[in-house]
Amino acid sequence: MNGRSIQFRLTAWYAVILAVTFTAVGIGVWLAMRDSINDTVDKDLRSRLQAMQDFLKPKALGAAVSLDELIEDAALAPVGTRFRIANTSGRWLYQSPGTQAWGAMPPDRSRMPKRGRFETVAQRGKPVRILSAAIPLGVVQIGIPVDEFAEMLSGFTWTALLASPLLLILASAGGYWMSRRALAPVERIARTAADIEAKNLSKRLLLRGTGDELDQLSATLNAMFARLEDSFCRITQFTADASHELRTPVAIIRTTAEVIRRKPRSEKEYAEALDRILAESERTTELVEDLMLLARADANVEDLAMEPVGLAELAQAAYAEARVLAEAAGITLTNGGLSQCTVSGDDRGLRRLLLILLDNAIKYSKPGGEVQLYLGLCQRGDRRTAVLEVRDQGIGIASEDLPHIFERFYRASKDRSRKVDGVGLGLSIAESIARRHGGEIQVESSPGVGSTARVLLPAL
């Protein structure tokens, strides 16, 4: 297993956490057991001390008599219990067999806690729990062997020490299996994603329907692949369309040059050929410039000179320029009202946008028709919006074509049958300019009735 893999790291962290947990739990249980044993034994020692104090309290006899009676009292000498007594001068009055190992000197009575003092000492290699306390005679020490409890605690310690590594190994193996199973979908996602390339961009990741994070990741990646596929298809189509549109003028230029060179021509024929080459060169140059404009817009590398622009003055200038085209086409261009409003934008870009819309409206209008230009203001939410509208009474756009009019090189079949000049980049350029100004273009159209192109721009 790769040492850098997530699976290895998860298993390693799981093992470390388990080891720390086992250690902490083991120590906690061991301390709890030890404290419980000491509490149990200490309670027993206190009860025996209380019994001794109760026995001595009503006695008013001498020390020797009281001591003999105390030693003979069976209640105070159960099996395993050892005790010894020292008088107030520090001399041992009585010591049970084996208690000499508890220490040669009696504890200092003046420093004795009121409830006594507990300690554990070794007697012949076995632990004994001792309570030292003050009594009327002097000082008493009562001890109970706790070797059975110690053996139990030691057994638990060895069991924990021997079982913990085994449990850790088993738990780590289980953690490895769980991490492998949990990360299996990630491996499938990685394999499927690695198989997706330009030739099969339509391939998608399988959704398991669990709704968990991995399903959400797969859905997100599928959405990304869909966007990539769409972009790739658009680029492919764009390249094919651009090649197709460029092929014709280039072929005309080349063919004209080849034909004119085959034999000597008259000055008029040379002039006509050069005019044809010049016209196609200009058309090619215009197409290349439009393609470069769109490419720069897509790459977001074209900087617009954003400054306050008076739309009324800009619309009036575009209106005057478009009137020449309208008169040549037999179309009436009218001014439906130009309200004063200011936007932040590029003067040249906005002027080109408006001229594209006016040119389209004139091209697709019938002779004798009317094209109207309108500029106004409206309130959209909490901001003012400038509204530029170009309305025509032209052939209109079919409903199935309307969603595609901003696609590059797209022209509806009716437009193509009319053989209108242009390659279908105008609305793409207009939409790009509007979008880069923080606005949008809306188009409403009905076949045979006409179209309305509406530009919405944030107003200052």
C-alpha cells in the first residue's frame, strides 16, 4: 500500500487514535479499580477501628486489663486481620505476628489525622493495607492483607497489556477494510474521470443514489464535464464555421489572382480583378477582427475603457449613422424617445452594440417597414437600469431559432434563404459587449410581425 495514499493515512491515524484510546481507557480502568479496592478495604478498616473505639470507650480499667480484653475479643480479630497498639509514650503494648514489618517505631500520635492515616506496605512480599489512628490507649495500627486484590489488579494489567496489541491489530485491520470500502467509489470516480477525453466527453460518472458526499462530488464533476463538453463542442463548431466562412473569400482571392495571371488582360479587367480581391480582403479582415474580438472577450484579456457615458448622445450618434443604411434599404428609422441617462462603459463598445442591433433590424425588415429606437429608464430591484430598445417590423424569428440567435455563426434558415450579408457574428459580439458591461440583451420576436431587441445596462 502506498505510504502516501489516503487509505494508508486513514488506517495509520485510526491505529494511533485507537492506541491512545486503549491506553487512556486502560489506565482509567486500572486507576478506578485500584481506588475501588482501596475504598472497600478502607471502609472495612474504619469499621474495625470504630468497633475498637466503641469497645474501649466504656472501660475505665488500667491499660493492661483493657488490652487483654481487647486482644481476647473475637470481633476485633477476624481471620487475616492484624493490629498492634502503642501507648502514649511510644512503646508497643501489643503486636500481632508479622506486624513488625510495618515499621519499628510507632507513628507520632500528635501528627495523626483525626480520621486516621492509610498506607500500603509490603509484608513478606505481599501488600497490606494499614490504618493508623489515635485511641485512648495511644496509637493503633490495623492491617488487612490485600494480596488477592493486588493479584486481581495485576491480572487485569497483564490481560490489558497482552490483549491491547491484538485488539489494536484487529481494529486496524477493520479500519483498513472500512477505509478501503469507503474510498472504493473515489477510485472508480478517478478511473472514470481519467478515461474521459476529447473523444468521449459525453461519458459521465455513475451516481449511486445515496445522496452522500461522494454522490455530490460525482454530480459536481458531471456538471463540470457537461460544461466542458459544451465548451468543446462550441469551440469545435466555432472553428469549423470560422474555417468555412474564411474559405470562401480566400478561395475567391486566390482564384481571381490565378485567373488574371493566366494571360495578359486589359487595364479594365485588371482593375475589376483588383476590386474583387480588395472587397474580399476587406470582408476577410472584418471577419478576422470579429473573431479576434470574440476570442479576447472569451479570454477576458480585452480591457474596456470604462467611464461615464451619456447614452442619449451615443444613441443619437448611432441613430444618425444608421439612417443612411435605412434610407438605402427603403426603411423608415424613427426616434421613439431618448431619455437622458448615464452608464459606466466603453463608448466605442456601446456604440458598436447599438449599431449591430440597428443594422440587424434594417437588414431583416421589409422595404417600406419601420425601425424604431427607444431609450428609457426603469427600476429593477434596488437599482436603476437603462433600457435601449430597437423595434422592427421585419420577418421575425421562429421560436425554435430564438434560443440560438446569440450563438456564433448561427443564422436561421429563413435568413439564409434571403442571403443576407454577414456571417452571423453580430449578435454574438453585441451579447459579449453587453455582458462585459454588466448588462444583458433580451429579444422578443414573432414570425411575420417583427422583433424587439432590448439592452439592459446598470445606470449611474
